[in-house]
Amino acid sequence: MKQIPNLVSCFRIVLSLALLLLVEKPMFFIVVYLLCGLSDAADGYLARKLDAETVIGTKLDSFGDFIFYAVCLFLLIVFTNSANYSLIIASVIIIAVIRTVNLIITKTKFKQWNIMHTIGNKFTGIVLFTMLPIHIFADSFPHGLVIAVCMVAAISSVEEGIILLKTKKYNANKRSIVFQDK
């Protein structure tokens, strides 16, 4: 029972990679895409309910998030019309650099590879999760929306970096710079 959340995270990793093969099959794509989203919510919920929260589970969840969003960003780039292409590429590169710096800080300062589960990161995940299907099925989305999505991702990345620099002890579940954790 204690391994169920980890299996759900592994399932999300496999399903995320399967999305690359299902782009030409919209109905299958949406089903698998929704399963990825549900599994992201389910692994943490199950870990708490089953009292099965582990260090490896946190790392698997973060790795699953990374793979899922890397696939999503790749697909966004592939399906973006040329007018928005350079903006998205530049934004993704900037956000990737910030995220990479955060990972390096985490590894150097706290001796582990991990991504924090802040409110900002969760909100970014929700925004990105809703954007890909809209983008694929609408065949594009407004320039302003691209900027808004990138700003949300950049702000949450910077917030995570600030938390990492300010904190002495690593807490993957730190909610925000603003809110005090219990």
C-alpha cells in the first residue's frame, strides 16, 4: 500500500512520454493528458492519506512534474505559429535557466535534486495544464495569453529561487515566501 503513490508518479512519467506519440490522435491524447493531470493530484493525496510520504516519493513527484511539463512545453513549441514562436522560445529559455539555477542551488546547498511544491509552482502547473489542450485544439492562442503564462511561470521560478536562498533547511512543501508554514 505504501508504494501506491510512487507507482502513480511512475505512471505519470510513462504517460507523459506517451503524449508525444498521441498528438495525432486527439481523443487518446486528451484521455492520457487528463490521466497525467489526475495522477499528479492523486500521488500526493494518496501519500498523505496512506501515510506514505517519503523522500523518494517527493523526488518521483518532482521528476514526474518535470517530464510532464517538459513534454508540454515541447508540444507548445511544436504547435505554435511562427508569430509567437520566438517569444515562447525566449521565455522558455529564460524560465529554464531560472529553474536550472534553482536545481543547482538545491543540489549545492541541500545536497539533493528537487523542485519545491510552492503555491506558485502549483498555479503554474495548473495554468500550463489548461493551456496545452486549448492551444492544440484552437490551433493557437493570443499573444497576450502567451505572455501571461510565461510571467506566471517566471514569477513562480523566481519565488522558488528566493526561498532557496533564504532558507536554511530544505522543505519541498514550502507554500510561499508570503505564507508561514505550520
